[in-house]
Amino acid sequence: MPQSIYDPGYAAFGGGTTGTLLHPLVLAALLLIGVLVFALPRKYILFPLFLGILLVPYGQNFYVAGNHLFVYRILLLLGWIRVLISVLVSSEELLPGGFGTLDTLFTVWAFARAIATVLLFMQAGAIAGEVAFLWDAIGGYFLFRCLIRNEEDILRLLKAFAIVAVVAATGMVYEQVTRQNLFAFLGGVRPAPEIRNGRIRSQGMFAHALLAGSFGATMFPLFIALWVRGKSWFLGTLGLVAAGVMTFAASTSTPIMTFMGGVLVLFLWPIRKNMRVLRWGIVAVLVGLEIVMKAPVWFVLGHIDLSNGSTGNDRAVLIDNFIRHFGDWWLIGTHDNVNWGYDMWDQCNQFVLEGESGGLIGFACFVAIFTVCFRKIGLARKAVEGDPKKEWLMWIFGAAFFAQFMAYFGIDYFDTMKFVWYALLVMITVVTMTPTVATAPVPEPAVPPMRLQGMRQPAMARSGGPTTVYSLKGSR
């Protein structure tokens, strides 16, 4: 019996159905997006690409000679063909700002994880699966790096995300009312939502309710950027409402916790200059909890239930086993995690998954990505102090990135949500690239530079302030 397309582990290794699953409407949309990718100016092609990547259910694919060609991979390929054509006919820089630290970390992370998995399984299927993984990771991330070049590109992409949120929220509300998935007729998603403790866990076109809710929760802060930008305030408002609906219609604790984390950071705006004190205060609280608690501090997760059906304790046990079995996974990951305890096959924590899939190198690179991004956002915000709009934009991205950090403690991205993650990294790279604040022009010197002789006497400069004047030799 073939493994289900709903199995996260199966999907993560490039699996799929045992035959082509492609609805005629999806095929028509694919053809239309292909035309738009080659007909529109470069700055607009990311809009239809992301609509196709996120609105088409994850399981839609062509099955060719034993290989699955998912719709989103076809879209990535079309995007790359268009980018390469643009490079050949113009002298535009391929990667705005050049190949940076975050690009290096991402590349090392992706290849470390792929190589570790191949070495761990030593099977032809693992090679095929990791080629597919690199197609998604390297192909997706660097395609977005080529296409997202400035703040206008970012706002354009956020508009696409807002449209996705409105469509998804509509479908998720429909699930709450009818207990039927509006997107099931396309294939690739469950026909009926999961119900836990009497609560319907809507998922829309996403592969799981956790993923749908996490999309809404992480996008909520970013839609504020649209809302405060005059011409986009209406779509931004719709996006904010839709993101909130998605978060709570998923009926799971992780998205709600993620949502609360992002909103909390937004409300910390008044004390943005004192974040160092807050960070050390959090460290002190965690150390205090570790001292007074009978169990390790990560078992705090076991006490969080925001949806009347949370499995926070399972996630705490997963982290505990991950730490205790360091020797099993540090070199090239492990597939023995299924023997660590009940339900330990479920890698519902992105940090745990990175260690179990990529070993210590992959795990360290993944953690370093967060460190670098938070640092870039912090430095960029300080660089634009005095410009409230730019400073607020940096803070919004900081809130969204913190929300993403929170989400990863309760879910691993195994469907097209991974492309939202890649896009967020690229947007942070671009928005923090050259932050500047308008300053008053520096006055021209009173006389041109010339050779000076060391005798001094007090005087007043043309600017009106005290200075030092030198006697001049050889001036003409």
C-alpha cells in the first residue's frame, strides 16, 4: 500500500501519489501562470508565481517514469528560465547586494542536510529525494533572491500573500460551517477537516491545519506594513483580518502562540531601545525556571494548551529526547528517532528535524540563520533611527521573524510553507541591505585642502562653531 501524501515524512523526501494527480483547473492555472511569467516585466512575475505555489494544493503533480513533478517545482523552473533570459539580455546584477553571509549559511545548511541524508540512508531513493529537496531549497531561495530586489518588490509580494490569506481564510471558514474542505475537489488535501475534542481544525489548501494557522500567524505582522502604506491599506486590512481568521480557525495551539508572539513584539515598540535588558531578563527567567522546576525548562511547553487539544507535552518530550540522544544524530542525523519513545517519529519541531536530518552542521547553520537575521534587523533599525517609517518597517520584520521562530517549536514545514520561509529570509536580506537616514548636507570647506603648517590660534568657523585654524603656506 503506498504511503499517504499526508504523511509529513513522506512529503519531505520528495514523495507523492503513485500516479498523476492534476485537476484540469490546476493545469489551466499552470498554463496561465507560465504565460504571465514570460509576458510580464521581471518585477511583476513573483506575484503570479507565489499565487500558484500557495493556492494550488500541495499534492498536485505529474507522475513521470517513477518521479513526481509537483506543480510548485514546475513554477520554480519557469521562474528560473525567465531569470536566465533576463540576465542574458541585460546587465542587471543577478543577486542584489552580492552573495552575503545569509546566502552562505543557507547554502551550507541545504547541502549539509542533503549530503547527511544521502549518507544516512545510502539508497538511490535518498539521492532522488535530496535532489528534489535542493530543487526546492536552493532553487526557491535563490530565485527569490534574484526577483526580490527592493522594498517595492517586497510590498508587491506581501500583496500576493494577502490574497492567499483571504482565499485560505474563506475556505477555512467554510470548513468550520460545513465540515468539508472547499479545496478537496481539486485533490491533494483531506476532503474533511480533522476534529479534535469537538473543535474543527481547518486547513484550507495547506497540507495540515498547523501549517495553515502558522501562515496566518506569521503573516499578520507583515500585513501591517501594507496597512500603513497608503495605497495598500485596503488589501492590508483584508490581509490582517484573514490572517487572524486563519490563526484561530486552525484550532491549534502553535499558530495561536505564534500569533501572540508576533503581536507581543509589536507592542514592545515603545521600549525598542532597551531590548538588551529584556533579553537578559528572559534568560534570567529561564534560568530561574530551570532551578525551581522538577523537569527541564522546556517542559513548560507541556503546560501550554490554547486550543483545548494541544500536545505540548509530546513536543517537550521530543525536545528532551533530542537532547538526550545527541550522540545518535550529531554526525549525519538519524532515523532511529522512531525508537526513542511513543510518537517520536513525528518531527513536529523544525529545530529537531534539522538536527535529525542534517546532523550538527545542518542544525548549527539553521540556528545561525536566526542569529544573523535578528542581528541584521537590529542593526538596520538602529541605522535608520530618526526615520520613523523605516524604523517601524524594521520592527515589523522583527516581529514577523520572531513569530516564525515561535512557530518552529510546534511544526516543521513540509508543504509549500517552506517557500514562505525562504521568501521571508530574502525579504529580510533586502530590507536590511542599505538602511539609511536622510541627513543634512555637510558644508563645503572654507578653502580647498592644502599643505598646513602647525601654528594654531582659536577662531570661529564659517558654520559658527569653535574650531582650530592653521596658518597656510603656499596658498594661491
